[in-house]
Amino acid sequence: MNDISPQEHAVELLQQLGLKEYEARAFVALTRRKRGTAKEISETSDVPRTRVYDAIRVLESKGLVETQHTNPQVFRAVPIDEAVASLEAEYRERTESLRKSLGSLEVVDTDASEDVTHEVWALSGGQGITSRTRRLIDEAEQECVLIIGHENVFTDRLASRLRAAHERGVDVVVGTITEDLRDTVRDALPDVESFVSGLEWLRQSALPGDETEISRLLLVDGETILVSSFTASMDGRTHEKGVFGRGFDNGLVTIIRRLMATGPTDIGRDS
């Protein structure tokens, strides 16, 4: 959470899920107490008292808050699991509606040809890079080689995608930068080949002042690659950036493919 309080982090996440700031702050304030009046919510959340009622009406319409019509009115948040389920349902409904709307848009690009031989794109942000990683693994038909340079990359959801690829016949290989992370991968994916990578530049750069950390390196079917790295900003937060390339003759793909296919001895793969 990068030094922000759990309360502020919750407010940020609720805003990302569609709530406005005062609505998010009012809801978080109510989850901290069994019940509260508008005055008490205002004191806990720093939402102006005159705006609390508007925020509560929206929260009530979303099934996140209940009201007791006393004098003064008293409000309480629904149980956390119930609130999360309501937000998940609304989020799924919105994303499905977005999928349909985007899918029905008229195509205006008249250039139907696409040269994927030299296709290279930059990606930014951990969420987008993680999503692309999962999609590429889902699309794999023959081989999927993933080298993990940062322990946060290997999640339960990623393990599930790799397991599913292995079960449908894809040759899945996972490399890590440490033995501890390799053991974690083996515990989650006992039937998948895993190894500790001997590529020292994954761990750290030999260049002075270069603190960039390779987070993942993915090669799919020998013709699609995704490489990403973490960099630290001035405020201490980390930001992930990546490069995505496709096409067997793509220069970047060729370099990564040859590097990752140099053999067990050279990259440190063991059984």
C-alpha cells in the first residue's frame, strides 16, 4: 500500500470501483463503527455534513448501507462480504456492458493488412501487464516459458493459468531468480518444470545507478514475448513497464527466443 493508511487505500479502491470520493469516505467511515448519524459520519470521514446525506442515498441505492428512520436518522454499512459481492456484481455488469458496446462499434481503419513481423508495443502499469500475461498464457498452443524476476509476480491466479495451460497439453516451463521462489512454484505447480535461472542480469544490473528490476520474461510458442521491469519513483512507489512483441522474425522476439533457448546449462535450468 506504499505508506498510505488502510483507510485511504480503501477509499482509493472504492473510487476505482465507481464510487465518488464522498461516497467512498462515508462508506469507509461506517465500516469502522456499528452505526452512525450523519454528524458522526462527517466527523469520522471528513465529509461535510451537508454532503453526507447525498452520499448515503447513493450508497443505499447500491445496497451498501441500511437506514434506520429515527430522529436523527441512523445508518450502518452492510457486512463487508455482502458489500464486496454487490460491488463485484455491479462491476461485472458494467464490464459486460462495455464489452458489448465496444464490440458493436463500427471499424474505421481501412488498412486491413497488419505486419506482425515487426510488431512491438510498450505497456505500462502492473494491472495491464498482468492482464496481458494471463491472456498470452491462455493463448499458448505449444510452449510457454516464463522467467519470474520478482516474487510478487507469482500469484494464485497466475499459477491457475499456467496449470490450465499445462493440462491442455502446452509445454510449460517456469524459471525463478531464487531457490525459495522456485520452491513456491513447485509447491503450486508440481507437474510443471521449474528451475532457478542463471541469468544474473535478472537480479541486478552491472551498470552503476541502474536499480531497474526485471519482473517477468515470457515467451509463448516461440514467437510472442513480453518483458517487464519495476522502477521506483520519487515517492517510493514502484511502477511496472513492459514491452510486448509478436512475430517469429521480429528482432526483439528472436533475441529473447535465442537467449531463453540456449540450453539448461547456460540459463541455470535444473530438474
